Amino acid sequence: MSAEHLVFIISRLVFGAGSTFLAIILWSRTRDTAWMFIVVGTIFRYGQIMFDTFGVFGVVKSELVLVPGYLGIDTVLENLPYVFFMIAFIIMIRRTFQKWR
């Protein structure tokens, strides 16, 4: 493993942990639905970072499959945070348009 790759992995872990820690603090202070989805998306994003890191070091197999031939765990973990972000943005857009009426 090159030094550049190691710096990349460490930086993802550090910044991912920092953003997840702050998201959990926000989660304990707010009950806003849109923010809750942002927080959950951030937590799942950090889960994906951890899964990738474990895969690099050989702790887990990155070839884990949910639906054989179609859907792997890495695909789900990569895209699931964006699903939660989209839900949060839809909630905020609906709120904004309701205020304009």
C-alpha cells in the first residue's frame, strides 16, 4: 500500500468520523424530519467508508452479494446515503413550496 493511498484512507476515516459525530450531536438536538434524514444518510455514508476500509485490509469481502448476479452490498452502501439525502431535500422543497402559497 502506497503512502498516498494510506493518507487517502486515513483522511476519509477522520473526516467521516468527524461529520458522523457532529451529525449524531445534531440528531440529539433536533426532531426535524429533513435533518433526521440528512443525519441517517451521513451515518450510512460513514458505514460505507468503514466497509471499504475493512475491505482494503481484508477484514470483510467486498464481493458480498445481496441478490446474486445483480446487487452487491458495496452498491447498496454506496447509494443508500444519497437516497436519504434525496428524501430530506424533497421534504425541504415541499416545505418551501407550501410556504409560498
